[in-house]
Amino acid sequence: MTAGAQPDPRQAAREPGHIAGLGQRLPELTPRLEAIVSAIQAFAALRFDARAPLGPTGDIVDALAAGVNFLGEELEASFNEVERRVAERTAELAAATRELGRRALHDELTGLPNRALLFDHLAHRLQQAGRRAEGLGLLFIDIDRFKLVNDTLGHAAGDRLLVDVAARLRGATRVGDTAARMGGDEFVVLLDDVASPSAALTGAERVRVALSGSYELGSGPWPVTVSVGAVAGDDGLDTPDAVLAAADAAMYAAKQQGGGRCMLHGGGARGRPDHDPALDSGGDEP
Amino acid sequence: MITNPKFRMWLRDDGIVHLVWEPRSAMGFEDAVAATGAMARLTGGQRTPLLVDVRDCGPQDRPARLEFARRGDLVSAVALVVGTPLSRIMGNFFLTVSRPMAPTRLFDDEETALAWLSGSAE
């Protein structure tokens, strides 16, 4: 070939290693193709940010490299999208699981722990009894003449009273104690740290005062009293059922004496019934 | 005419916007935003046929393709004039992967592309 003359493409095509249309010999193409292969191998190893370099000509090898790069970009985007969705679904599942767990252990109306969670806390606290110096206490609370609210004002007002009582009960409960709704108009407070039966009775009185009083149920103020049965941990009771039964019995004794008072299992009473003639005539309980 | 280091764009007398990408220039997201912004300025945001000369352009990345596809509200039809194998595969990817909203086709020459755009504008 003379200086300045154009290469003869037919001659070039006859030379070993020439690929038609590329104008490059195979040895010169090899590193470009190897770079593309490297990018493909990186994708296979889930390294989707790998890219094959492109030359300046936009020839078929550049098109191949660009195509591989395009696939890498799309794979990376799809992979990231799948990972994002998996993370999103996992978070939703975890939230749903937490919510199911919460519903299984909480009263739907008041949001307080339910009987199952109270039993769990009580059983755990009883197991600790031998290792802790301080004792436990348990209060069993029943709203006096609750049936009268349902019968007179309707069940919606009854539900509202339960919610309001639960709110006051939360406010009257110390950190570490567990306030729970057992069902109906019955509530229980597990006192985590009680020095003596007298202290349990003091706690019961604090709760009785907090819950007693006027409630707004949609038709003017409605006076409410509660009866509270208290148990102290050193009463020889060693199972949740026994502790609850003892507190329930003390609460029943408080009811028998007119309600609006606290009774300690094994003796002791505090509180006076808040006399209300309107309540005296209604309901099948004090 | 709007000029940019990566492209030139102008509104032709026949109402078609002509976009020419500079040879061997790679297109990224910011270039796509610049081009669609220029288009909006030229047309006032009205849907307009667009002739794009990518015959000798460089590679286009995914964010750029997505931005072009997203701003389908600016165009009534798009004719991509391709030349090199690289520009052809990029055009094909834009059609098949990005799925532009407006009718979009690849052409080997400007004349046929303009004829199609004129027809699509009627």
C-alpha cells in the first residue's frame, strides 16, 4: 500500500483474523470482547454495576457492549426493585405479626392487657417470688351496678364507661404494675412490689378512689363506684388461679357489704360506699 | 435554536422539533432533562412531533431513557434516525424496554422519518 492510499477492504477481508465489517483484526478485537465477557461474568456473580467499555466508533462490538450494559442496568434495577419489595413485604408481615400478637394479648375495647397476658405476668411474678424480697399484690376490681348503665343508657354508654374506667386505671397504676381487663366490667391490677398486706390495701384504696366519681356518658354525669378485692403475695397463694380466686372472693365480700369499698383477702376493709339513691334501685348487684 | 454541549435543537418551519445529538456524546440523566427542558421551551409544552438524530451518538444510560419516556407528554410522535450499530441497539432498547408513551419508530434516513412524522401529525 502506498502512502496516502486507502486500504483495500477486499484485501483486508482475505487476511487471517479479519472480521468482515469491523475493520479490525481479531487480535485487536480480543481485549474488547474480553471486557464484554468480564461484564457478563460480573452479572452472573450479581455484580450488576459492572459495565463493558465502549469504543469511539459505535461499531457492532460497541453495540454488543452497550447491549450488555443495558441488560446490566435493567437487571440491577429489577434486582433492586425485588429487594425493595421483599423488604417492604417483610416489614408489613412483621407489623401484622406484631399486631396479631398485640390483639391476642390485649382487650380490643380498652386496649388494656387481657386475661391471657395478665395470667402470663402473674405466673412470671409468682416464679420470682422466692428470689425477690418484696412481695406481689393483686387487685380485683368490679364496677358497681354496671348492668344499670347498660340497661338505662345502652351498651354504647356501657362500653364508653369501660373505656373511661380503663383510662383512669392506667393513670392510677404505677410503673411495673399491670392493669388488665378480665372481661365484662371486671379489671385486675397486678402490683409488682408490695411490702405488706397493708400496703396492698393502700394500693387498692388508691385505685378505688381514682375510679370512683362522675363519668360523662352522654346523658349528663353518671356517678360510679367500684368494689376492690386485694390479695398480698405472702398469703400462701402460689398459682395464678389461686391468687385471682382469692382477690375475686375479697371483691365479692366488698360487694356484699354494699360495694364502693376495698376488702383484703383474709380480712381488712377500707372505703365507704358512695351513697347514691338512684343507683340503689337499679341492677342486680351492688 | 437551543444549543448545548451535547445537542442542538430547533423548531422547523413544518412544526417538527429537530434534535441532533453531538457525535459520540454519552447521554445521562442531566442531558435528558436538558433536552426535554429545551423541548418544552421551544413548544410551550404542547405535544409536538420530534425528529431525533442519534446516528453517531454515544451510549445512553437507564436514567436518561426513563426520563425521555417519562416526558412523553411533550411529544406527539418521535422518529429516531439511527446509523451506527450502537445507535440502533440503543433505539431498540428505548422502544422495547422503556416503552415510550408516544408513537416512536426507528429510521435509517431523515427523509423517511420526516415523512412519517408529517403523517403522524395530520
